[in-house]
Amino acid sequence: MDGDRDQNAIPCDGCIECCKSEQVILRPEAGDDLSTFDFEYIESALYPGRKVPALKRDPQTGNCVYLMADGCAIHGRAPAICRRFHCARTFKALGRLSRAQRDRLWARGDVLEEAIVERGRDRHRLAKALGLDNVLDTDMQVAAFEALAAAPRRR
């Protein structure tokens, strides 16, 4: 990372698109204590053939159960994926893939969310304008996208 600056220096400006994602996956190996979250086991393209713990969704809205009118109710103890995720990284990582790989990811229908990618385009532009493009490390996300683009979709 760039000294004390990291992806959190790129403001979300109140955006909550990632809180609406179906895949807020909990990772005990990254420090998430499952006993402190309201979660359920889901199937995820990111973990083929496994059920993984993920934050529950509000049955009315489909949003994360911790998303309140004034933002995230657990921001101070957010899961690892919430602390690591930034839509600008997603957009930047997609730019490192071939057109064919991106097309396969979109065609799968279970990896990319249009609203998050579009917001990522906007936030990536802002990151560049702020001189923060270099804090968006994309190697892990590119590797995950490449693996998903090469894998058949499980039904």
C-alpha cells in the first residue's frame, strides 16, 4: 500500500450498493467470528461445491440485515470482506481481463452486479483524480475472476 493511504481513502460518498450484494461472505480464517454475526450458509460461485457462511439478507429488501437507514449498523466490526471490498478495485480488475473473460463473467450471471461495476467505474475515476489508483491492488481479484471465467457455471 501507499504508506498510510489505502482503499478507504477513496470515499464511497454514501453509496451502499455493496451492502445490497447477495454475497457478503464471512471468512473465519480472516478473523470473522461467526458467533457475532447473523448469518446463513449459501452457495457461492467463489467457492464451487461448498456452502459458505454469509450475512443474512433482509427478506423484504434483499439487503444485508445490518444495513440501516443511516448506514451499516456494524461498520466498526464489519466482516473482512466488507473491510477489503471496494468497487473501484472490481472495476480496475475487470480492466485487466481480456474481453472474452469479461464476457464470460457477465454471461455467468452469478459473479458481477451491474450497479457495483458502474459505481466502481465512477470511484475508479475519482481514485485516479485523487492520485490513489496505486492503492487498489487487484492481483487477488484478477486471479479469482480468471478462475471463474474459466470454470463452468454450477447449477
